[in-house]
Amino acid sequence: MGHREPSFKFPAFGGTFLGYDYGEFYGGLFFKAEDNTIYEILSENIVGIYRSGNELFVFTGLNHLLINEGSIYKIENISNTRPEAKKIENLSGRPYEIFPIEEKGISFKVKGECHEINFVAPNIVKPCAP
């Protein structure tokens, strides 16, 4: 976590998520609980955190030299103390231009192509509608 300011601060589940993106040095997602206990959730670069109702979605990725990868995780608060990340999709590259779509989902690009994740369907990633 270091002494740098997080790239993202996101309050949820009775605490605050702290997302870090250190490029080729990787980053991480941490959860700071109300009692100031800090839990590591992911050890990947965090490029976006978005909420849909009670669900939280985290986008990760790295594009450096020959590496171009990304993922989407759904954060679940199963134990009611330490949230857990569940990978819902591997992406073919680092996601960028990530935007919410009017409570319906999230639009993002990977390698120049537009994709979206639909919150109404069971978190399916598909190409953007024309």
C-alpha cells in the first residue's frame, strides 16, 4: 500500500476501499474497515471501481511492454467483515474509458473495442450495442 495516495477511494460495506495503480510495479485493492483494520483484497492495478445497487465492480489491468491484461471482479461482503473479490471476466487487455451506463451497466474499451457489462443480465460482458 505504501505511503502514496490511492488512485481510488470508495466507501462501501461499512468501510472504504483503497485502490492503487503503480503501473509495471503493480498495485492493489485494500479495504479499510470502521475499526481501521486494513485487508488486502487484490494485488493487481486498480483502474476503476463502480457500484450498482449493493454490488461493487472492480476493473484491473496492466499494459506495459509485452503485457496487456485486465480483469473484472465483483466484490462481495460475505462474512460482513472482510469483503472478497470474485473474478467474473478475464479481458484481452487493460480496460480504459470506463463509464457507467444509466444504472444498466458499465461501458469500457479494451484494445480499441467497446464492451459493456450488463447489471440486469447475470454480469455478462458483451460488445457495445451499435
